[in-house]
Amino acid sequence: MTIYELAEKAGVSTATISRVLNNSPKVSEKTRNRIHKLMKEENYVPSAFARGLSGTPGKTIGILTIDIRDQYFASVIHSLEQELSLYQYNVILCNTGGEPDGQRNYISLLRQKQVDAMILVGSVFKNPHLKGIIREVTESVPLIIVNEKVSGPNIYSVICEEEKGIEEAVLKLHESGRRSFLFVKPGQTYSSNRKERGFIRAMESLGLPREKRVLEIPKGLPAAREASALIPALPFKADAVICGEDLTALGIIQGIKERGMKIPEDIAVTGFNNSIYSECSTPSITTVDSRSDAMGLAAARLTLDILNGRNVPVLSTINTSLIVRGSTGPL
């Protein structure tokens, strides 16, 4: 028999059953005796899940991300979980998908579980459709957003200096003699928009043309491979491609090589995140290290400080660094 069946037979809620299991004083003696008698008659064996349905808060943190398969998100979350576990915090990980309805449903679930804090991993959570439920969440628990800045009471952000990272990549390639740049933007997210701003700012500072120098494509390897076919057909001859993700850079490199172009002799390519993809490529990919481990660690320690009543900044930043590899070099 499940707790739901037991509650239905007793004519009470599952929360009441759980309160009885946890010896809560909020249940009358009459109701308590009746439920104990019913449990004995049905040979009901309570589970840890059933005991937790009363909403009794524990040392639990809810973590939400849109796609755990994403290598960057996975790296951040691994670092988060490892640090939180050192302080005996349990983690509930929710893989929400990219649609606001799914995100709202998981946020509601974590609220029902009465987690101590929520951590949202990814800039996609800065979504106007989520403002209402985020405001409700922060009335009772702190909310930490990784890689996006969101303002509001009881909201804290940890962001990576993505714009500066892209700027540094452009300036480094300019120093090596590159003059004709293309930015390949993977998807329309707040993170990719920041990277685009960094690219535009670098082009302006160097006095280089920036019109029609941004190519927006879907995320993923196949889309990047297909996009590589567009590069030779551009109205300008690109000698450097700045990509918003390592996976995008990997697809661009594969497609360019299939078309007989040499990297970096004919065209240089950079990625972003310093993921395993950047090392598996031939040539290996020059990339902006977004320091995902440091992002996760900073978010975990920020959360712990908040829960321990310490004064913390509402915004924490992590600097990037450029990792130079074989996909770039003198023209």
C-alpha cells in the first residue's frame, strides 16, 4: 500500500499521514490513533519519502538546469554538488527543459519540498515568464542564479565575464594579423547575447567593420557543420571565426576542413568554455576558459554563506582566461 492509498482510505491528506510518521504535535490524538490502527491493519511500511511529505525542511538544496547533457552545465553542477555535500546538504537536481511551463513546474515542486535554497544554472532562467514564480520563491528561500544577473530581494547572481573573454579572443587574433572576423552565435540566449556584445565592442575598439559579421545558428554540432558551408559564400573573406561555444567551434572546424581549407593557416577558429570538445578536436581549439568549476564552487559557497546568515554580495563575478591551442596562429 502506498501513502496515497493509505491517505485516501483514512480520509486525510498525505501530509497528515507524514505528520503522524514524524510524531508532529499538529495532529490530534484521535486522528493519530486512528491512522496508527489503520497502518497496522494494512501492514503499512513507511518510506523516507513518505516521512518527508509533511514538508519538514531539511538540509536540501534544489538545483535546476535546462539540459543536464550540456557539458558546461554538467561541470558547474558537479562542482556545486561536491561542495554542498561536504557540508551534509542533499541536492535535488531538476532537468527542466527549455520551456517555461516545465521550469515553473519544477520550481513549484521544489517549493513543495521546502528546500533551503534554489540554484538556477543557466542564463535561460532570466525569462520574463518566470518573474512571477521567482518572486514567490524568494519570499521564503534565497535564489541563486548561475551565469546571469537578476535583480530582486533575496536573489543572488554568479556570472562569468563572457563579454571580456570574447574581447580578449578577438584582440589576440588581431595581434597575430587577423583582420576579417566572423562571430558564430549559438542560439538566442542571454549568454550568447553577452558574447555578441563583447565581439561588437572588440570590433569597434579596433576600428574593424562589424556589419553582417554575426552568424546566428542553432546550438549543436550538426548545425555548426552546416554553417561552415556559409563561410566561403560570405561577402567578405573571413580569416578568423569566433564561436560562442566549443561545440560550435568543433563543428565549424570539421566543416571547414572538409572543404579543403587549412586551420589555422587559412582561417583561425576559437571556442568558448574550455570543455573537453576543445581538446578532442584536430587541431585542438583555442578557447575562452569560462571556469565552470569555479562558477559552481562560488555558487555553492555563496549559498552556504547565505544560509549561515553571513553578509554576501548580490553579484559575484568570475574572470575568464584565454587558452591558446592549435586552431589559431599567425595568418
